[in-house]
Amino acid sequence: MLAQYGSAIGGVVLLQAMLQQYFPSILRDLLESYFRKLASFFDPNVEISFPEFTGKYMKRSEAFTFIQNYLTEHVASRGKRLKADSVRDNRSLILSMDDHEQVADEYKGVKITWSSYQIVLASTTLSLYPMPQNPRYYKLTFHRRHRKLMTQSYIHHVMTEGKAIASRNRQRKLYTNDPQDSMWIPAVFKHPATFETLAMAPDKKREIMEDLTKFTERKEYYAKIGRLGSAGICCMVRLGPSTMIATMANFLNYDVYDLELTAVKDNTALRRLLMETSNKSIIVIEDIDCSLDLTGQRKEAEEDENDKDKEDDKDDNPLEKMTGKEQKSSKVTLSGLLNFIDGIWSACGGERLIVFTTNHLDKLDPALIRRGRMDKHIEMSYCCFESFKVLARNYLNIEHHPLFETIGQLFGETKMSPADVAENLMPKSDNEDVEACLRNLIQALEAAKKAETDAQSTAKRAETDAQSTAKREKREKRLKWWKETKKRWNFC
């Protein structure tokens, strides 16, 4: 019997090889379709596949994510082969189905089978867009007489449960873009910053908190005016941009996407990254004035010709080619970035904040920071006395102290960053008490005041010397003119 089965299988394999080699592709497809119809006549089951990535840009499917959450929570424990995906808060492992594993589920007395598969892509596969490595998909199998129940009730039940599980077990992530395949690389976001611990004037903090709350509560209003729940914030940041962004993320419970523009190949890759961002997220572009040349200023035709000549000279320079100084720069343009912020592609999602940080607001193109695109400008400047009291409460756990009056006077006379204040307030050893830390801060403030006074004196002295030099040169010039004029008169 085994010999007969082996001969039959060998014959089928040989027939298949002959069909693939000698039959036209159209005829092979026709025979394959008839064979599938014949097989489906004897097989009563219906199969539905849910791929991990869909669409031309291979966007991660929300349906796949919700199904994965549902199976992990309710079904995966029945499987024999499981895999640990990640660790949640260092307490427990998240176990999910391994590849090529099947588990059974039951819904209203109907038996259902879920299968997990992985697509192994060939290394020679060519694509215009970056392809994820070995994408996965889930397959739902059920009897065809339960088609209506499955498609109209069970799948909706799975999606609803999976979404609720995702919301319940949601862990905020920090993402950065990978320059190789234009994909986001996640990491767990655990920054402790809050508005209570943020060193900023209370009125400014209250204003920012109110604006963020309005943004989250006005979904219908944003949809009505066509903003689709996205807003821009431009931080004129001199000090502490990361702390401010982390504070907003913790306040809103949003994910953070740290976008490195220099690692984005072109505008197409930028759009793809935008589509990969989730709802309830903050997209951050730090030091945008230093990332790319986004001034938007057009050069004259002559300057363009000169630039082309310089590029031709660089191409002809063999030394640069030998030393490897030729590097491909990012082709992201100002137009592509503006479309990324509030163009037609920004409608693919909602509840997103886009935050720019810069030290030189005047270097940015006006179209980039205009009202309506960057809805709010936040300036984080030097530490004030109110900010100092927040830092004193954070680092020293005190609300009042006799030295606060002296420190308040010094803050009114000099400037110091919150980071420098925190550095001086932090105890250097276990034996250092509160008063010693405050006195260290007083000494630092006095030193900063003296340095500012010396700098002002030096600048004033330099200005006085410059004025004296200008007066002397003017006087010498007049004297020289008078002598030359007197000589001409004597000659006449």
C-alpha cells in the first residue's frame, strides 16, 4: 500500500513539473482554477486570511493587531507552541501563537480554527517600496454553513475584544525611524516627567495644559473645520526640549515618534512614515533648523548655475571618490514637509501633535511656522523663581526656606538654566543637607551674576573704545583734509 501511495505521489509531482515546464501560463492558471473548484466541492470549510501588512505602502493592519490581541488573551494558552513576544513592566511575558500553529475557538456553539503563518520572502524579491521581513498572517477556518454568523458577528466580536484589550494593556512607545527601510523602531517609553515636576512658570503650564485638553476634547470641531484632529506646536526651546515633550506625552498618554529628517530618503519615504504613525501620538522633529536646509528661499539662476558647476567639479574630483566623501543626502523638500504636516496626506489618521524644536526661530521659513500650521509657540527660557521652587520640591522635598528670599533676589538679577539649577540643588553626597545645597546654588548664582556683570562691563568698555576710535579717526580725517586744503590755497 505504501509503495502504491508513493508511486501515486511521485506521478503527481512529475505531472506538476511537466505542467509547469511545457504548458502555457494561461492554461496552467485555468487548470489550477478548475482543480481548486473541484477541491472546494469536497471541502466544506471557508478560510479568511488577515495579513499583517496591507496596501501598496505595506501599512500594518489594525485588524491583524486586534486579532493578535484577542488570540493572545483568550485562545493562545490552548496552543502547544507559543512564543514570548515582549515583557510588560518586567512582570510577565506576553505569550502568542508561534508560526504554523493552530488553536481552536468556540463562538455560540460553533467550532472555529485559527492558524498562524509566516511568509518567507526570497532575498531576490524586488519592490519599489521597502518590504517588511517575513510578514505574518492569521487564517480563520470555519464551516461554510456558518458563513453569515462568522462574517457578521464573530469577526466583529473579535475586533471589539482586541481593541478593548489593546486599550487596557496599552504601553506607550517611543519610536525612531530606521534609515534603511523607512520603518519605525519602537522602544518602551518610561520618562517620568509631568507638569507637576516641570520647571516652568505656573501660568504658562496652566495655559499649555488647557490647550492640550481642548485639543483632545474637540474631535468633532476639528472634523467640522477640516483639521481632522491634528495640530502643530513650535517650541522655541533654549532649554529642556525633551522634558517638555515627555511631559506632554505623559499628560495625554500619547506615543512619541522621534523623526530624524536626515535619515529620510525622500518625500515618498516621509509620507510612508506618516502613514505608519498611530493615532494618539506626538511626532517630534528636534532642532529643525539644523536638520535640513528648509528655509524655502529660491536662489537666482546664476547662483544655480554656479552650484551646478561646483557639483560637476566635485564629480570630477577623484580624491573625494577615493576617500569616500561622496554621500547621498536626504531629498526631503520643504513642500514635502508641509504636506506631511497639514497636507492631504495628513488626513490619514487623527489625534496627532507635531512638535518642532528650534533655537533659532528666525532661520525657519515663514510658511513652516505660520498660524494655522503651528498653532502654538512655546518659549522655554531661563529659570525663574517659581520654576526654582518646583525644582526645590523635586530635589530637596522642601516648600519654604529662609534662603529662598536671597535666591529670589538673585533670580531677578541673573539668568540660569533649569538644568544648572538642578545640578546645584542635587546633593553631592549623603551627608550634604538642604542648606548646603541652597548655598551652593547661591554661590553659582552670584558667580553667574558676576560673569554677566563682567561681560556687560567688557562689552560697554569695548563700545566706548570703539566710539573713541571712531571719534579719533574722524578728527584725524578732518585735520588731514584741512592740511590738504591749506596747501592748495598757498599754491594758488
